Amino acid sequence: MEKTNLIIHKMSQELKFQTNLQCGNCRAKVADKLDAHPGLRHWALDLDHADRILTVQGEGLSANDLIALIAKSGFKAVEIA
């Protein structure tokens, strides 16, 4: 009987949020929490966009968990399509 090696790739997700993060200091207040989030591989905050878009990428991400994480730092986030 021949053995087959299976490689399972988790589906990478990308979620986007409109936030009320306004500056580098705001960014710094959420950075440690985002960096420590399990499953989150990459995140970026576009402070030049009028809606201050936070983009996150990773596996097994929950929009509600990320919204709650941002709220713990005193900010708001709303998922966008």
C-alpha cells in the first residue's frame, strides 16, 4: 500500500474595516494587540484614506473578534466589503 503525503493549506482571509484611528499614536495603541492576535499574519492601516482603512490578513479570522480587539483599545471598527 502506497502512502500519500497530504498537505493541507488553510484558506487565507482578508478583512477590511473602517476605523476611527486618526494618527500614528492611535496606530501604536492597537499595534501590540494586532501583532499578538493568533492567525493574523499581516495588517496595515491606511491613515491617508478618509475612512482610515484597516486591512488584516490571516487564517481563521473573525470580524467580530477583531472589532472587539480594536474596541479594547478605545477605538471603533466596522467591517466593510
